[in-house]
Amino acid sequence: MALAAYRHLLRSTRIAFQGDAQVLHAARFQARDAFRKNATMEQGDPALGPAIAHAEEVAKILRENVVQGKRVDKEGEERYKLRIHEHTERGDNNTVKMPNGQTVVIDGKKCTDR
């Protein structure tokens, strides 16, 4: 399970930081370093489950909530173009105010629809 979580984390860094080699390298280095620190954990170690769950949560956040912005200067205006991909979670700020368990439908799709 740890190997699968590590792979998910690396894939998520590739999706989140595509086109930004410096940040991609730093994110992968940090993931590799964290997994090496926990490499001595045994199969029955009670801290193993939470460590794997943490890695999966980080991978999910990177994949769904991190959006890159690239500065684009047009006609003297400074603007940013966002790289939103198919894995990016979509919704609006009103969803934060909703009670847990309630789903939001925007343009006929839920935020969890892919």
C-alpha cells in the first residue's frame, strides 16, 4: 500500500506542476525524502496506516486543488492564465457554507463528476 501511495503522490506532482520543472523537482524530492524517513516502518506498525493516509490526502490535494498560474502580459496589462485540468475540483465558494453530506450541482454536474 505504501508503494501505491508513493506512486499516486508522484503522479499528482506531475499533474499539479506540469511545465514547471523546478517546482516539480522540489515536490518530488520532498515526497521521496518523506518516504525515506518512514522506510523503517514495519507492516504492523500503528503509525503506518496514518502515514499512508496522509500521503494519499496530499496526492488528492495536489491533483484536485493546486492550480498553476502563468503571468501573461497583454497590451500593457498584467494578467495570469490558470492551467485548469480535468482533475481540478470545480465549485464555488458557497459550497464551503453547506452542511456536510450535501451535494452541489453546477451546470448539471456535481463537483465529484469527472
